[in-house]
Amino acid sequence: MAGTTSSSLMMKRTMFTTFIMMTLVATLCAHAQKQTLTEDTDHYSSPSVRLSADNSDVGSGESKILIENDYEVTYGTYFKIVRMKCGSKHASLNPSTCDKQTYVLHHRGTERPTVDPVTYANIEAESGGVTTKYFEIPAKNVSVGGSFVLGYLEALGIDGNSGLKMISASYIHSPCMQKAVIAGEIVNQGGSTSAWAAKCDELNIDLALTDSFGTGECSNTPDVNVNFIGNADDTSLLRAEWVKFVSLFFDKEALANEYFALESEAHAAITQYVEKGVVKDGVRLKCVWVRKNWDNKYQILHDKFRSTLCTDAGMDAYSGKEGQSTETYFPENIELFHSAIRDYDVVIDETYVSDTASRNATDYEATLGFEEGSGQIVKAKLGNGGKLLRVDASQGNGNTTDLRESGEVRPALILMDLVSKVHGTFGSHKDCTKYFRRVSESVKHVTHEHCEALEAVDAEKKCVTALKEEAESRMPHQPPSPPSPPPWPPLSHCDASEPPKNGGVGNCSSLLPSGQTCKPKCAEGFMLAEGGRQSYCASDGKLSYEAECVFDGCFVIKKHEAQVRQPKAMNEIIVNSDGKGDKTILVSKDEREMHVDVNTLRTKAKQILYANASANNLSVRKRVLAGQNEEIDVEKRLTELRKKAAELRERLLLLKNRFTPPPSPPPSPPPPLTMMITAAEGI
């Protein structure tokens, strides 16, 4: 019995030891597998899989990349660190809309990294105490609460079959997103925030793209929420560039680089065409954006996004009040509203209208009060020579317009459409999205049935590449530039033969060797400026300094210094013209003479400056009348002294002429020949 018990106990111990060993081996194997993925797989060493820091389609060779001061990406071997910088103008003016968070994106099946691969510091410590969130990529289960980021996902090919699981489809425009919802590929979740959060849990959402208002947050799992602010950037191009940010969560940087490069090229081609082929003789139309709100208040919208669209389309945008992006006018002050927009050639109306099918041009004008007396002469009113445009050329679910959906990532298409409506020059393919319409044109209602046609033109890039090619083909023809002449050999001398004003060439010539100086000869009463500085020939064969002859204020004194002069009673003036210490000037009490101390004012140029009336920058700190304790009006006295100095200079010039010896008389002419003959005949 005892032997049996002992054997049974030994067997149990052996089985337990075996179980422990198997568990340990399994753990070590799993850890080894994870370590292999972490250390041996380099996903991001090639620039081809990294973001581009500009508008080129080639990824950066740097491990740390800053995108427009909005966010910074640091690449490791199997992970990326995305640090939000919130440097855009919108973010700086609205700090609550941007979270300076850090997103660490690491490949599935790998451990969370802890060390920054560039600084070797702890990632969370390096982030400066801001929230750090970790995501496994590529994201597999994505949700979007509003339509603000759908255009970015579509640009990257993210749909119901590649990660997008849940949206709120009540107010979306995209015909292909509508089609995916109908087909059950994407869940359409409405209702309360709690219902949305429960659906996040059910679908195991690992990336929830939300906004500063918390639209579409997964409140039960806050670590999956990412605040997307790209659709609030300053211009259409800057907004489109945020496709790069979204691409980071799906390892689609190469596609994002290519997409943004194409949009940038097409946008640049259209703006160049507008400047050279549409705007004639520098005459530009004037453009303003307006809206009537639900409370019947009228608004003028002049933020940078709207203003830049106007200027890129060859128009002058409404400038408005500095520091304000909107201006509001009350219904009782409609005359002020009309007065502000009266002379604008193009008025773009963003007023929300629930039933566009029943509206006509007169109805839209009435909404803006054009039937009022003050509105009758607004230029954009039909018949007055201007244009009234709407931003609802096409509408999707819930009358949603596409300007704030696909328009966020299609800057070239938006610009082309505006140029076409304003200038009537060219247009996009009929299946490409339209954003603007004249009030006399009808609205296109977009459904899931339009998806196939849109996918076809997008696949052939007809909504981007075709715009670029057409804009380039419409550029005005310019004759080729003549060939450049062959380069001349470098000159080894300068032409210094031109005499300075109030002087002669002196020892200067047209063949002054490089590195040499020459000295012009100044006329009487003038001297070389800057303490006698001479002309200098630089190594490139050009005069780097040309000597100048300036008036010599001490000329008369130097010329006739032997004359006996009776000393005069002087007033002392203390000045500080250059901020380097007080200096003294003496002015005679009869104000007929001004003396300067050579030792105090060390350069002759400064002496002349004070002695002449050109001392217009004289800064007087204190005046002391000799032998008296008397205060005077400094500014008034300075004006009087300048006037006296000018008179003194004139007297000095007259004195110079008085002491200059008169020219010698010309020699007497010989006697006339007839007189000599007469005298000879009389002898």
C-alpha cells in the first residue's frame, strides 16, 4: 500500500514537471517568435516606404520627418512614432482643437517599443508628458463618426473590404460609401453615443477617427480614438496633404506621396494657366463668400481657406477686418451687409437649403435680401454683371455637399471647378465631382448608382491628370527664348574712368587692375567722403566702391586760417547723436559761427556733419548757455540752430568767393592789321 502510494505520488510529480516544462517551452517559443519579428524584420529602412517631407512622390531618406510643423514622424525598424505638433495657424488660434498626443504605431505581432530610435530616450519621456497611445498596424477595424475624413480614406483605397467597418451614413456624399453600406460591407450606425460605443466594442474597433467635438468617439475604449484635424488646415493644398497622416495607420505612405504629388502638380498647372491665360492685363475680379445662418444673421466668411481659393482662381478675395475670419450683420442692418459686398463680381453663397429642387435663382437672391432696395445694386444680382454661385452643385444623403468631403483631398478639382464657373474656360470629365454651380443651374443628386462611373474616372486619374494636361495645353504660346551668349572670361580690371560728381578722374582710368585702388581729384571746396576712401576694383571686374566728393565744410577756414579772428562769446551745446557719449559743439551768441572740437568729433566727416545743415538726425540731450543757468525749449532751439547753420553755410560760400583771387585778365589783342599798314605808310 505504501509502495503504491509512493509510485502514484512520483507519477504526479513527473506529470506536473512535464507540464511546467511544456508551458515554459511554449512561452519561450512565443517570445522567441515575437523577438524575431521585432529585431530581424526591418520594415521602414527604405525611403520608398516613408513619407515625403514635401510635395514630391519620393519618400524621405531621413528617419525623422516633420510635415508642415503639424506632426513629426520618427521611423524605427518595425514601428513609427507620430508626435502631434499642432503648428498650423488654425491650431494655434484654436488650441482646444488639437491634442499634442503621441501615437506609437507598431506592426502586428510585435512588442510595444519603448526607445526612440533617433534620440535613444524613452518614448513616453521624450514626448514631454503628453498622452501616448499605441496602435497595431495596419489598422483592421476602423470607424468614422462624421464625413470629414471619408475622402482621405477613399483616396487611399480604404473601404469596407480593407478595414473600414463603421460610419454614420445619414449625412455622407460619397456614392461608393453609400453603395458599401447598402451592400452590408460597412455598418451604418446612428443613434446615441452609447449605442455607437457599444458597436465599437462589438466590432472590436482598433482605430476611431474623430474630431475636436468627439464625433464618433469610442467612449468605452478611449485609447483607439485619434483626433483628426486635417480638414481644418489653412488652404486646400494643406488639407489634402493630411492624406499622409492617415496613410501612417495603414502603411500606405508610398500611395499618399504619389497622390499628393499629382494633386500638387495639377493645382500648380491650373494656377499658372489662370495667371497667364485668364487674368488679362492684370485686371482681376473680386470674390467674397457669404452665408445666412439659421438665426437670420448674415455673415461674410474670409478665412484663409476660402480667400486662397479666390486668389488661386485669379480673383481678389475679400480682405475683411484683420484678425477676424467672419463678419456678422444683423437683419435690421442689411444695408451694411449689401454695402460690404456690393462691388464684388463673384459672391459664393453657403446658406443651407433643405429643398434645392423647388428653388430658383430669384429665391436664392431673396435669401440674401437682393430684393431690398440696398440689394438691387449688388453686382452679383442677375443682370448687374456679376455672378452668384452656390457650393451645392451635387448633394448626397441628407443634402450633404461634397465640398467638405471629397473636396478636402481634391484641391486641383475644386480649383478647376471654381475657375470654370467664374471664367468659363474649361471643365473636368462629366463623371468627376462638381462643387460649384450658378444659381440658375440645377443640383445633381448623387446616389450609390454613381459609384461605378466615379471609380472608373478615378482609376484613370481623369479628375487629376487630365486637369493638369488640359491646363498646360491651354497656356498661351510663348516664343522660345534666344540662346544665351557664351560666357565672357572674367575681367581682370575695372573701368574707373567716370569722374565723380564735383571732381575729376585723378589717377583713375578705364583699366584699373583688380585688387587696386585709385584716387579721383575733388574740385576746390570738396573732399573725398568716408575719410578719404578711394575707389576699389574687386576680383569680379566691378568697382566694389566708387569714391565720392562731398562738400568740405571747413574749406574756408583751412584756406584762410592765417587771418586774425576775434574770439566771440560762445554757447555750449551737449549732444549725443550716435549713443556713444556726449559731444560738445560751440555756437556763438550772435549765432553766426559754429565750432566743433576736432578731438571730440574724431572724423572729419562727423565734423562736417555737425558744421553743415545736413545734421538732420541730430539728437539733442541737453543745452547749457555759457555763464547762465537757463533752460530753453530744446526742439524749438534745434530748429532755429539748423536754420542758422544753413545761413552760415551760405555765408561761408560767399566768403570763399570773396577771398578767391580774381582770374587774370586775358592778354591784349594785337593791333588790327590795317592800323599797322597805315602807320607804315606814314613813316
